[in-house]
Amino acid sequence: MTNASKSLAGKVRWQLIIPTILFMLLSSIDRVNVSFAALQMNADLGFSPSQYGFGAGILFLGFLAGQYPSVLLLQRIGFHRWLAGCALLWGACAGGMAFIDSRWQFYVLRVLLGFAEGGLAPGIVLYLSQFATERERATTFAMPMLAIPISIVVGGPLSGFLLGMHPPVGFASWRWMFIGEALPTLIFAAIAWVHFPDRPADATWLSADEKLWLSRNAANRSETARRNDWTILKQPLVWASAALWFCLLAGSYGIIFWLPQMVKSLTSLTPLEIGLVNALPWAGNAIGIYIGATHSDRSGERFWHIAVPATVMAIAILTAGTAGASVVGLIALLVAGTCLGAAQGAFWALPTRLFTPATFAVGAVAINITGSSGGLIVPYLVGIVRERSGGFGAPTLMVAGFLLLASVIVLVLRVVIKDTPPPALPA
């Protein structure tokens, strides 16, 4: 890579990618902190495992419904206005969780939270695609995904700490947790309004030559970004990629919403200690995302970078479920999280090669909607299987099955799609 290319990639990383990671971080904390609230909330409100699993997963009903309308709004009003509005709405819904008293209020707020956050992931992919070069494609799209494991590494111990505090004025600790973790989102909404340029031409930190080069060579050139071509949905490879993303996210969501309760069922740890144990696989996940994406970009290979870690994670998650709360179990959790991150980190470089500027928004939303439906289905399935089996062994086997299916899908895609290295960037 030339010095000019490195300079451009560095500017995009510091000015856009890292700030979007912060917003994805807040979004993820506000979405998954319910897994820690459940340690107290379920008993306080009388939720059964299936009721909690349904409430945890129903967020994705709103998540799915909000994705394409949200991306259309992004295209109409610009990224900075759109992100500020999304953050205000999801922050209000996340804070409102502190005031629920019934499962129906729980369900409604989770759906609204999902709707507010629905377009965030595809919207950021669409936005960053205006600044993404071919050689940096996997890294550009994968780095915002770091927010999910980081949110659990940071948010897990934070949630555990807040749950362990003596609640002031008689308000339950889990309610204070929701309020405290929603406030930063509301503050960052104002930052979004002033920080983000809507397109390369608006970026004051880019030179005139860099703006011109991006307008001609970015993965999604901004002059055609508002034309949505639905013909991309006729391509079977898009739906195969969507099925692959579903299986990979099923691995994530099968763990995110249930791991704290799994740890609690096996140990007598405090909420803070549970948060620290829960953070372990997600610390590995962050490392895996970065290594998987950067190595895939350097080599130009995409398929084995997904298939191998997905298979290893399936084995590791089964090992962790068998070993329980032991050194072997903790190591297996770390390996599982790292491999899941590596597979997810390389993913988006694969389907986006099929897109043109006019099909980018529709294709990205279709894949993300399919993948996100795993969040609607899998946590509820885990709750049902746990109730019927009486433990977490059967749910663990189910999650491992999704990951093995992901390996099969990506190897089929390897046969169909010719894997070629990315072209060199001009100076």
C-alpha cells in the first residue's frame, strides 16, 4: 500500500470508523444489558425463562421492521442528522426499561428499542462504504463490529457493578443500571450532529485529491448512493450470504442473552464476578474480529477465514458446555469468542463484492435483516429448549449446530464465487 493510501485509510479510521465504534458500543450495551438485569429483574417481575427469552428476542422484531425505513431516512436526511435522531430514540427507550412493571411493558419497550436501533448496522456499512477502498474493505466494515464484544467486556463488569450497588431511594439496582447506561447515549446524540460529514465532499479533513479519488473508487460511490436497485435480491448468492450471516449471528445471540445465567447456574459468583467471566469470550471476540479482518484484507482470501474459525468455535462452545465452570471451560469460552470474531470480521468483504452503488443499500439491508432475525429466533429457542431439557446442554448443542452449518454454507460459496485478491490502490 502506498503512503498516500495509508494516509487516506488512517484519516478514515480515526475520523469515522472509531467514532462509529463508540455509537455501536452504546447501542450494544443498551441492547444486551437486559441479560444482566435478568439476574434480578426476572425474580422481581416474575418472568419465566421463556418469557424472558421472548422479551430478549422480541427486540429483533422491531430491529427487522426498522432496518429498511431507517436506511431510506438516512439517504434522505444525511448521516449526521440520522445518527443523532436514532441515538436519541434508542437512549430514551433504553432508559425507559427502568420503569417497567409487567412483561407487556417489557415486550413493548424492547420492540421500540429494536426499531430505533434497526438501521444502525446496515446504515453504518452503507455510510462507510463511501469511504472504503477495496483493499481495506474487510477492515472498514469489521471494525465497527468491535463495538459488540467491547460493549460486553466493558458493559458486563459495569452492569455487574451497578447491580451489586446498594440501590438509592428504594429503586431496584437493575432499574438504576438501565438509567445509568442510557445517559451516555443521549449525550452522544448531540456529538453525532456536529461531528460526521454526510459524504466525502463534506469532509474538511480530506484533501481535494482524496475527495476526488474516493468519489471515483470507493466501494459505494456517493453520487449514485441514493438510487436503490432491487434486482440484487434475485441473486441466489445474496441469500446464501444472508443465510451465512444468520448462522454466525445465531452463535452470538445464543450466547449474549444467556451466558450470565449459565455462569450463575454453575457457580456462586457475585454479579460483578459473573460480569468479569462473561467478558472473557468477548475480549477474545474483539481480538478475533481485528485479526480476521486485517489478515483477510492482506491475503485477499475470504472463505477459509470464515469456515475454519466457525468450525473451531462450534467445537469450543461444546467443550465449554461440557467442562462447566473450570479452567478448561474458561479457555474454551475464550477460544470460542475469538473464533466467532474472526469469522464475523471477514464476512462483510464477501457479499459486498456482489454489490454496485445502486444495489448496495438493498443488498446490505437484506443480508442484515436475515442475519438479525437470528436474534429474534435463537434466544427464544434457547429459553424453550432450556425449559424442556432442564439445563443448558441442549441449547449449547443447538448453537454449535448453527456454526457448523455456517461452515458448510461458506464452503459452498467458495465453489461458486471465484476468490480473487483485491487490486492494488493507486498512489
